[in-house]
Amino acid sequence: MQNLMPITFEILEKDIAGRIGRLRAGNQTVRTPVLLPVVNPHLQPVSPAEMKAMGAEGIITNAYIISRSTQFRDRALSEGLHRMLGFDGLIMTDSGSFQLAVYGDVEIGNLETLEFQEAIGSDIRVPLDIPTSPEAGRKQAEDDLSLTLDRLREARENLGADAPIAGPVQGGIFEDLREFAGQMVGKMGFSFCPIGAVVPLMESYRYKELVRVVMAARRGIPCSSCVHLFGAGHPSMFALAVAMGCDVFDSAAYALYAKDRRYMAPSGSYRIDELAELPCACQVCRSHTAAELRASPDIVRLLSLHNLAVSLAEISRIRQAITDGVLWELVDERCRGHPQLLQAYRDFLERGKEIEPFDRSSKRRFFYRGGESCLRAEVSAFQHQIRRIATGRNVLVAMDGVKRPGYDTILLFKPPFGPFPPELRETFPIGQSEIPEWDDEMVVQGCLGLLALMDANPESRFSIFTHERWLDIVQKELPGCEVRYDRV
Ligand code: GUN
Ligand code: ZN
């Protein structure tokens, strides 16, 4: 069952730092972003074949559990994983790392687990990395990372450069270690990079730290690599994670939530005992009332099916949003589902400079959805580019939209972007942005665009005409400028 086809990843479309890609491993090809549901062979509320029928292109299972099972070990070795599990899509196997981190007494070697994963025909194999707890101090994180990198090197040297092995990125909560780990894993030639040990952050809603850790790892990992967020998670955070550049998710949440009688929705979850209705289009929800579902002896399986359907649908929605260039709107919507997610989203927005180079320059639309929209990368990108416009001696900035004679340059104004030459009125983002009536936040942001343009053209004299309503803001944001206003 020797399999030396390298893992390859092609990027097809982009939005924010997210992408739609094609991941190839073994003789399997999947579209990303992709969700690999976790399959525990001992405990299958939903069978892998059913998962495939629901649209799961890949699954992940645990090689350590299989290797220790009298029931499955020999079958996996003789039949291969795909036959044993009845799944003909992509199968990734995890090593015993997580068990090692949780139970501490796992007796298994790095090459031993990788050879076992190869022998059972896994398409993507994971070495015995060391997941560092977010509570660990720096010394511990450094030692764990050093051992993880040694094991990755050992895997490369002994199993060949093309073996389909993942290169986990560890480093605890230390951003410089995460970045360094990403670089090293890239240098060693791993094109599939799981960001590890983030489950405890997600379980305790520490999304702000999740953003810090993922962005740091992303800075180190080459852009061309496929990024897997290990153990994620709930569908409400997929959009944000994709926006940060994560391509692959694997989650047991659908089954764990079901066991806990929890019903997933795209931006949160409910206790099934609290629901009077089942607000979902999946087959389970359309063929049961909430009361029937609660009373069913099959509730764990039914809730698992529903939770999985919601998770898979969210992945499809994200892919469509990338294709349409409207991922920001989806992230904005999802991150309002939980205060900690909203905080993480705001922190992510603050990283405009870091995100801007990844974002695409033209999109189908920009919907203004309140103050957070002012911080979107399209706004900072526009305000960067506006500096390239060379203005004449006397410049009219017609915030009121009225063109007047006697100026060398005439500019119109659209918040939250700022001033723009009339020739750009049909181009992105000016022409494709939908904004409601102006509000203070967007006008302040637009003034920053004007300030950038004025800074780039120190020889020009700017005359700003605005409605009286905006006079105070404009004078405050653009001190020392000539500002005139219409009384309307
Ligand atoms: N599953 C969730 N997190 C991790 C991790 O950091 N390493 C491995 N191997 N599996 C995981
Ligand atoms: Zn449903």
C-alpha cells in the first residue's frame, strides 16, 4: 500500500485571506474549504457512507485508536481504511498526539505511527506532534516545538520528501514561536500544515487568542500551503477561520454536541429541550417536530445528522461567498452570534494592513453593515491607492456632490472610502458599494481617505464643500482645511 504521491494544493479563487482550492492527496481530490468529519470507528452515530452521501468529501479518523483495537487493527491492515470504513473519499488519519496530550501515557513512536498510517492506506498522515496547552509557559512551548520539529524532520528523512505527511504547526500561545514553526514546516517542504493545539481555545470561547495564534502561524506558513485548523469546530467560526486563510477543518463537534442534546445553527447552538421549532431545511428537521426529536430513542443519531448537515452547508455557503467576493459580509454576520466572536472579529479587522495584501482588488459588492465595515480591508486598500492620484493646484472635494467651476481637479466623495475622481465612479469599490444614509463613523473614515490624499499632494490646495450636517466632523478630522457648507 506504498503511496508516495505528494500532497498538492492549488488555489483557484480568493477573498480576504481565504481561498477556494483543490487539495490532492493519494488519488483523492477535494475542494477546499473542506470539513473532514471525525469518525470514531467504535462509535458511529453516522456512518462514513452516509457522510459521503451528505456531501462530505473527506473524513478524519484516529490511527492510534485503530492500532489499539483488536476489532479494527487487523481489518485495517488487511482491507485498508477505505474498505473497512466504507468510504471512498479522502481519509486523513491523526496520530496519537491528542491522546498523548490528554492521557499522557501513550506508548507509540513517531515513525511507528507513520508507518502504521501508511500500511492502512491513509491519504494524509500525521506525525506524533506535541500539542502545547495554551496554559503552558514559554519554556514548555519551546521544548514541545523543538521536539515536534525533530519528529517532522525524522519523518521527512526516513519516509521520503513525497510521503503524504502533514506538518503540524505548534508553539502554544506565543506568536513568534507559531510564526517560526510555520516557517520551519514550510522550509521542510510540508505543503499541508495543520495549526495545532487550538481546541482548548475554541472550547473556552477564547476566539481573540485564536485569531492571534492563527494569524501568527499564517505569517510563517507559505501562502501556497494548505492550512488545516486542527479540531475546529463549530460552524459559527468557520467563516472567520477561512477569512484568516484556513482551508481544512476537522470536527467531532457534530457528534459531541449531539451527545449533549445540542442543536447546531449556523451562528450558535440551542439545547434541544429549549426549542419549540426546528429552524433548518435538513431531512431530520423537516420530518420531525421538535417534540418528536426530543422524544426519539434515536436522538443522538438524529441530532448528529442535523449538526453535520448544518456544518457541511456552512462550508458550501463559505465557498459560494468566496466565489462572489462577499466573504466579509458572511464573517460579519456570523461573528455577531457570540460576544467573544465579535471581539475576535474586531481584532481581525484591526489587522487591515496584514490582510490587505491577500484580499482581492475587485469584488462583486461591498455592503455597509455598520461601524465594523469601516475597518474592512477594501477601505484601507482604497485609502492606500488614493495616494497615487496626482491632484492639480486647486482641488474641489465635493462632499455634497455638486461640481463647481474654477478648479483644476474635481473629486467626489463616498464614505467610508473617501474622495474619488468621477472617472472611478463605476469601478470597485466606489461603484459596487451599497451604503445607507451617511453616518458619523463612515464620514470620519472617509475623511481619513481625504487626509491620505492631501498628504500625498502637499502642493495642492483643497477646498471642501459639505452639507452643514457634516461640518463639525470634517473640520475636526481635517484641521486647517478650507471647509464650506451648504445650509440645506
Ligand atoms: N487534534 C486537535 N489538535 C491537535 C493537535 O495539535 N495535534 C494533533 N495531532 N491532533 C490534534
Ligand atoms: Zn436540521
